Amino acid sequence: VDSLKIPYIAPSFGGVESVVNQPAIMSYWDLPRSEREKYRIYDNTVRFCFGVEDYEDLKDDILQALEVI
């Protein structure tokens, strides 16, 4: 997530820009792990919301970020 350059790291703004977040630590941080897992929200869950940016740019950004892992 930290290696992505295009999307904002944030909960959804309801806008047109791409955003990425980790629900377990951003939206559901106050629930115990056992409760989050009931809803299939795991510590390694990543939510990516595609915006209006160029598809090829987003694809290239995701691929370069995966190379860092």
C-alpha cells in the first residue's frame, strides 16, 4: 500500500479519485480481530477503489508496488 503512488491512502471520499485503504486499521480499528474476521475483514485485507485515472497508469502503479513486496 505504501508503495503505491497514484491512489490516496484514505477511506472513500465519495469522489472520482482512486483510493486504497486497509479496513482493519482504518475503518474497523475499534473492533477486536475476532469480530472483524466474522465479517471477513482480515489484517491483510486491502480495498482498492478505482477512480477516473488512466487504467494503464493505475495498472503500472499496482505492478510496481507488488514488486516491492
